[in-house]
Amino acid sequence: MELSQWLNIVQVIVIIATLCVLIKYTYETKKLREAAVNQNEISLRPCITIYQNRNALFLKNIGHSPALNIFINELEFDESALLFDSVEFLEPSSSTKIWFTVARKKDLSTMMKKECNLNKIIIEVIKGRERNKNEINIDEFVLCIQYKNMQNKYYYSKVSMSLLGKIDFLGTG
């Protein structure tokens, strides 16, 4: 083989090696970009939880961004339901008291708005359990809190509450 043929083979090998390095570099750059986007999303994300203070219940935004249109799922029983008031806006590190309404399904005129404290919720859950014909055991119930960030991306938090007054943050998504 002549020298020019060897140089052509070496040149092809160098080009193939360069292509492999370029592909690996592109893959690593893509991973860095995805991590940066994920980190940016976390920095713009609200996170809502519930805590108790002097027997009153509060929503608190422990995230880094304002939470918008905060909604707590209702607790429904055979004859009644607990309907929680929604909150339009909650800044980071701020709290707001929760209010709920007891709605009787037979007579909606008996709806009464109440300050949301753990004892009142427990009493209503016990009443609902006693009236519940299906005899579902509701010693513990889960509240799902739905909200969105400034970019209109939706999130949720789940909080477990027991009839003994224990509150556990289950997670977020």
C-alpha cells in the first residue's frame, strides 16, 4: 500500500472518531439543558401544605413562586359534604386561614360557612361517618390541594388528616 492510501485510511478513522466525540458531546449537552430546565421549573414552583395553629387550619405556600387558584377537594358523605373555599393567590412563605361550608344534600339552604379548624372538620367527618349508610371507615382522610404557578402549570399536594388531629404531608406532584 502506498502512503497516500494509508493517509486516507487514517483520515477516515480520525473523522469517525471526531463524529463519535461530537455525538457524545451533544448527548451530554442535552442532559445539561434538561437539568437546567428542571432546576428553573423547581425555582418557579409553588408548594402548598396545611398546618394547624391554635386549632385553626392554614394553607401555607412553602414553594418559591406564588400559587394561583388554590382549590381543596371536597369531603363527601351520603348526606353531606365539606366544601372548602378556594384561594385565588398565595405568595411564597405566606399563609391564609382555611374556611369551609357544610352542605347538606337534602336541603342546600342549611349551608353554613365556618372557620376551618381541625376540631370542626373532625366533628363533621364523624357526623358524616355516622350518617354514612355504607359504613365506610373514615378514621383518616386525605385532602388534595390543587393549584397552579404563574406559567399556568398545574400542581397538587396531598395531606393526610386523622380524626386524632394528626396532619401528615404526603407529597406533591
